[in-house]
Amino acid sequence: DAGVTQSPTHLIKTRGQQVTLRCSPKSGHDTVSWYQQALGQGPQFIFQYYEEEERQRGNFPDRFSGHQFPNYSSELNVNALLLGDSALYLCASTSYRAGNTEAFFGQGTRLTVV
Amino acid sequence: EDKVVQSPLSLVVHEGDTVTLNCSYEVTNFRSLLWYKQEKKAPTFLFMLTSSGIEKKSGRLSSILDKKELFSILNITATQTGDSAVYLCAVGGGGKLIFGQGTELSVKP
């Protein structure tokens, strides 16, 4: 049973560029949430996708956008990258139909903006 | 504004010691409190608590929730070097998780 998988694992981008991160949820899960974790901090909620729609959004600018596909996988896009966007980006999956039990996390994508 | 506060932020102990990690919260639409262990990247699930006063145990780890006083504790007995990690507390409310800053635990041989 595959857990949550994210790609790529590491990424280096230049300020002003755009980046796309990918996530496949755990088998049987239908909801994907994205989190940003800066060094030494707890993860911060970016947004959540269910049924291919953004259901909730945290306090992040519109430069952060996402998408969910019919197979429940998801993408996180960040435009006009800033140095402050450097962080570990975590994807978590849950099952809305099962009542949103514990969230399982992927290994994350380490994004460095130079 | 919803918030989750963990204490202490860091802790250094020796193998065999017992530690208690604290988590307090102020979150609207509280549904559950979760503890995670983060060693390198992916937080790994430890416990989910929804009811007050019911202790959950897994080996040397245990946790309890007090919904009246809005806090939870995570206990680790007979610590081992493999317990060294960041321990994250998160409160589930309205579908999202609100995390604390984490407690960095270092267990020395």
C-alpha cells in the first residue's frame, strides 16, 4: 500500500521563477492538503483540495495556487518566487468520506530559492 | 486567531530519562488533536485524541487530552537515542491542521 508520494524531493529555483510540486495521496484517500514548513517552524496550512476544488485556504498570497486531478493527485504551483518561499513543502492526505481521520504526510519537497 | 503552542521548544535528556512534552491550544471548530514525530522530513503519525481523559499508549509513548483546560501532553518513558526528533502537536479544526512550533528532543547516550 503506497503512502503519500511527493516529487521532486529537492528543487533549486531563481527568484521570479515559477515552480510546480506534485503529490499522490495514500491509496483510498480523496483529500489533499499542502503545508509550508520553514526551518525551525511547524508546518503552515496553505490549502486543501477535495473533489477537484479548493475547499479551504490558509493565509497565503495568490501566487500560491493548486489543482487536484480526477485520480486525487494534486499539484502546488508557486509563481514569482521570493527568497522567503524557501521551505519544505509537505503534502498530506486524508479521507473525507471516512470522516477526515489522521492525516498522512509525504516526504516533502525541499525548495530553495536563490 | 487559532493557535497551538508547544513547550518546551527544545529539550536535552539522557537515555533512560522520562520526558513530558506540552501542547496548549485555542482553536475554533476543534475536532481532534494529533501528535507527530518528525525526524528528517515527513511527520509520522503518533496519536490522535478526540476525547478528554482517555490515555492513548503505544509502547513507551503515551498521550492524554484535556478539552476543558485546552491542552495535551505527550510522555515518553525510558527514552532512547532513536527518540531524538522534533515532536509536533497539531489541532484538527474544519478539515485543516494547525501546528505548534514543535519541540526538539535530543536524547544523549
